[in-house]
Amino acid sequence: MKLLHIDSSVLGPHSVSRQVSAAITDRLAKATPGLAVTYRDVATAPLGHLSGSHLAAAQGAAPDAALQPDLAAGQAVLEEFLAADIVVIGAPMYNFSIPSQLKAWIDRILVAGKTFKYNDKGVVEGLAGNKRVIVAISRGGFYGADTPMAAGEHLETYLRWVFGFIGVTNLEFIAADGIMVGPELREKAVAGALQAATDLRAA
Ligand SMILES: Cc1cc2nc3c(=O)[nH]c(=O)nc-3n(C[C@H](O)[C@H](O)[C@H](O)COP(=O)(O)O)c2cc1C
């Protein structure tokens, strides 16, 4: 069984989402003999943003030599995602949504014919439904349905849509909220998220 672990926070050792995604991976690795873990850090080794040249290369045009390493990285990202049985993602909220580095990763895995397709009625069909996806999210404030900030939540809602679009129904979120409100709330949120990671069902 294969687990792909992605991190995207720019805050290195101070990151909450990194701490929680590591705890999730650790929990599943300990509970699953022989689990093969692949790690990708899209903050320290960012993928390029999609350009017209990327799209032309995908249509068969000969790419510039300068684009080759990024195209190869994009192909590797897609292949390791397709091969994974479990995907663990550390996803902080930056300006109400995911970090742009994580968006660049998503831009490489949402590929027609690989992770989704349109059927003859024009209805989308996800092709990646065989995976369990667990997302560790961390947010500075609170975005619950009963809060004034609810309409500004484009992190969890966006990721739910993205993974639903490609057919993933086995999707779990572990959230650490209120990280920037004060030290006590931060401590409580991190402890709660780490406990949720420990309590995850085994693979
Ligand atoms: C650039 C930046 C933008 C942020 N934007 C928001 C935001 O829009 N809403 C929010 O609740 N918190 C925001 N925060 C706070 C983070 O969501 C919070 O610190 C969280 O713990 C970040 O995850 P990390 O610790 O894994 O990096 C922002 C933090 C940074 C560094």
C-alpha cells in the first residue's frame, strides 16, 4: 500500500498543518505494515505555474528545453498521485484559501483523461475514486457555518469540491482552527488536531 504525503505551508517548523500532517502519516505508517511513504514538499520545491507552453506541450508541441525540468516534475507529481492509495495533505489557510504552491500541485493532478473525464452526455466522471484522502487544515480564525466569517471559507470548501470532482468520496478533514486568536486557543486546537490524527482509523 502507498501513501503520498504533501506539505504546503511556508512556515517550516512553526507550521501547524505540517505538524498535523506528519502525525497523520505517522499514525497510518505505524498501523499499516509495509506502507510505502512518498513525501513531497511543494513549498520548498515549488512547481511552476501553468503557462501556455505547458498546455501546448500537453497537446504534443515540442517544449523549450528550459521547460523540460518542470514538465518532468509535473509528470512525476501526477504519477505519484495516481499510484497512491492514501494521500495526506497539509493545507494552511492563506488569504481565505489554499497556498498558491498547493494550487500549482492541484493544477498538475487535475488532468482530463487521467483523474476525470466527461462522458458522452457532458457529465463529469471522476477517475480517482480509489483513494483515501486526509487533509490537515489550519486556519487563523473560525469559519463555522454560524460565524460571520463563514462566507470567506474557500479552503475546506474548495478542497472538498476538487477531490469530489475527481471522484474521491473517502475524504477526511482534520482542522486546527483559531491558531492566530491567542496562545491558549492555539494550544487547544493543535492538541485536538493531533488527537484526531491519533484516533484515525487504520488504513
Ligand atoms: C500569508 C498568510 C495568510 C493568512 N491568511 C489567513 C486567512 O485568510 N484567514 C485565516 O483565518 N488565517 C490566515 N492566516 C493564518 C494561518 O491560517 C494560520 O497561521 C495557520 O496556522 C497557517 O498554517 P501553517 O501553520 O501550517 O502555516 C494566514 C497566514 C499567513 C502566513
